[in-house]
Amino acid sequence: MRQKLLDDLRSKIKKVFKEISKEHRIDCGLKEETSSLGYLMSYDPNTNTIFFDPTFIVENFSTAGFKTDFPNLSLRNFVAILLSHELGHYEDYKENPHLFNANSSEGLKRELNAWEKGRKYLSDELEKDYSKLKDISLNHYQRDEKL
């Protein structure tokens, strides 16, 4: 059962990425990779690639707390929100590459920019969940001092 869910997730990620990329003329790659840092998805400007960890995404999506906070959010829409945020990083890097250098202490600014820029890749019906996930994500970053 779990393998079927992972395969379904991989398919959804690729499909949603392809749809958004085609509609918005996105020129970046997508690759599956196990995250050693605990990220569901991440954008690497050095390779111009969005990396995703399907196991970690499924684990987060399946938790009771997530279902409580997002009772009506489908896996497909969760994927769309995650990809939109990472595409926000992609867009921000094109506009502000200096924020992404190894010595930059602009982590919070990068995250805020990505959430702001990524919103345009979603339909209006996902605005509420996108905003709620943004708030949760930013709180986690600040609490865990990842920025």
C-alpha cells in the first residue's frame, strides 16, 4: 500500500510540475532525492533543479496533525503548493542571485520572497491553504533557527 502511495505521489509531482512549467515557461529541472536536511522539496540554484523527497512528503501529509490543519487538502494540491513555493525560489534566484550565495545570511528574506513569488503559480482556490502552510513553514524555520 505504501509503495502505491509513493508511486502515485511521484506521478502527481511530475504531472503538476509539467503543467506549471508549460503554462509559465519554467526552465528548471525536477529530480527525486532523499533529503538529508529534512526538506520535502528544495530548489538548488547551482543545478537549477527542484529536488523532492517522496517518502518525507508522504510522512508529512499522512500525519494526524496535518490532516487536522488541512482536512480538505488533497495530495495533488499539497504537491502544487510545495512546487509553487520552490518555483518561487527559482524565480527569486533569477532576480536576486546575491541572496543565494554561501555567505548570505538572508534566509528569511529568501523564504518570504519564495512564498510571495510562488503564489502566482496556484489557482485562487488554494490561497487559504497556501497562506496557512506559509505561516506554518515560516514558524518552523524561525523556531528551528534554519534561517
